[in-house]
Amino acid sequence: MNKEELFKRQITLSEIGKVGQQKLQNTSVLVVGCGGLGSPIAVLLATSGIGKLHLVDFDTIDVTNLHRQVFFSLDDVGKSKAATLAKFIEKRAPFTEVIFTEKPITKSNVFELISEIDIVIDGTDSLPTKYLLNDACVIKKKPLVYGSLYKFDGYVSSFNVAQEDGSYSANLRDAFPKMATDIPNCEEAGTLNSIVSLIAVQQVNEVLKLVTGIGKPLTNELLIYNSLQNSQLKMKLQKAVSKPDIETIFKNETYFDASCEIQHPDWLISAEDLKKEMSGRAESRPIIISVLENLQTPFKVDKILPIQRLNAAEFHPQENKKYVLVCQKGISSYEATKQLKERFPTTTILSLAGGINGY
């Protein structure tokens, strides 16, 4: 099989031709997130002829992913998203070099990951990570193809694209200057699989236009699409936040997202194991501590230590007792467990994996 045969239908387009196809072959793309957005983006870019893909995702495949992450199967549950997607692409796209990283993208490694690529794609479900990618791309002068979802709505834009006059187009902070703290992710708010695919395809479309130079990319505007009404609007964006401003923000911001942290297995207790222990003799049951106020639990909570006011110095563990910390999703309880383990390393303190949601 040769390239011209594989990409014949695309090369036939006069706007693409052999020259445009070679531009795609010469392009490297970083896809951050290999889930609902990232997995179809990566596959479609590879089958379009992008020469090099670097996939980044620390997560593993869960059965709840499968309704929208259609390049994974039931047999893939529990496997690495990045590695599984890379393996699929290797079989599907012989002219694309694909590598992957199985750890979160953070402030400490973001510049290294974006340094050798041409275009960055945001396929994440994490607001802190979206701002991290945006700010790093502004600082390093990399284009960022942005995609985001909220229930039945999708958002797409091409941020920080070099213009003919030497300036750069608007970025995420020109649209939303400050990071919101009250927007739920797809796990919390839910999402329809069709809107996920629609936005992923729009992001692929942006990359193809940016690389080949055809059409009009979504620069200095944010496309907002509603799948229920089949309606869309374009919000005009103007430069409002300067590069020096973003450099200052980057210096001071942590971009921390607790849901991206890999949890230490020795500090966790599964719902199944906790249920067994809770059904045993009263004297052998663990002491249950909620790190959230007003948390609804299917069992009795012995103590409440709100994570916002947690002071390890005020915690006085009993000798030979086991403590299990709980919260809604297992994120705040794990953070509290870390803090307490630092002060009491020999005390058995565990976090309920997955929280009450998974119990």
C-alpha cells in the first residue's frame, strides 16, 4: 500500500492535492486526553495523514466510557487509554508515527511535551488542564485547538494562531479570563454521545484547515453548538489578556486538578472490602470519618473532619485502630488521607476508593 492509494479521495480534492497531503504528513500533533474527544480526534487525524501523534492520558478505560469512547471495547476495560488507542491507530494508519505518555500533563512537564510538536489539541475534561494548555501555548507560541462539552452544548475554537502581521489570535483567557470553579465535568453533569463526536470532528476540521491553509479556521471566535436545537452561534473574541499577563499567571498558578492525581493503592480501600469490614463485629469495624459536611452515606459516620478546615495536628488517632475517610467521589478523602499520613505514617488511614458514588 502506498500513500497516494490510501489518501486518494483526499488528494483528489484540488484544495488539498499532493502538496496539502504532504503538509499533513509533515505535521506533528499533541492530543491531550484520549477519552470522548481525544480518541476520535486521534483516529481521524491519523487516517487523514497526520505524520506524528503524541497521545497523553493517565487514565484507564472504564465501562462508563464506552457509550461515547467508541474506539474502545468491552475487552479493553481496565487498560490504559493512551496505550490502547495508540495500538488501534498503529493498525489503522501505517503512515502515522504514534507515541504515548501515561501520566497527567502538569505545570512541570507541559513545556517538555509541547516543545517538539506543531499543534496542541485539548481533548480533556479538566478545567485546570485546559487553562494550563492555553497558558503554556501562549508562552511557547503554539496553536491550541480547543474543545469543551457541557451536557448538550459543545465549544470549539482555534486559539493562539499566528497571524499574517506577526500577532497571535485570541486565546482561552480572552474568552473566559478567570477559571470558573463551579462548572461540573462530564462525569458529574452527564453528556450525550453525539455531541461528543460532533465536537471532536469540529476539532479535527480545525487542524486540517490550519495545516493545509484552506478555509477559515475558528480564530478570534468561539463556536457554540447546541445538539438539541441543532443551533450554533459564533462568539467574537478580542485580545484582552497580554502574553506578559499570562506569563505572570503561569508563574503563580498551580493548575492543580485532584482528579488527575494517581492515587497510592496502599492508601485506598475498595467499596467491596469496606462492606465486608462494616458487616463484621462492631469492635473490629473501622472508624469512619467524613471529610465533607452533610455527606449522605449508607452507613454511620463516626466523625466529621471537613477538608477545608483539616488540621492534622488536631487529629488524635487511637492505637491499633483503622480509619477510613470518605467523601462523594474519593478525591477530597484521598487528599485528607495524604495529609494525615504525613503526620501519622504508622497509623492505618485509608480513603474509600471512588467515594460514596462507587459504594
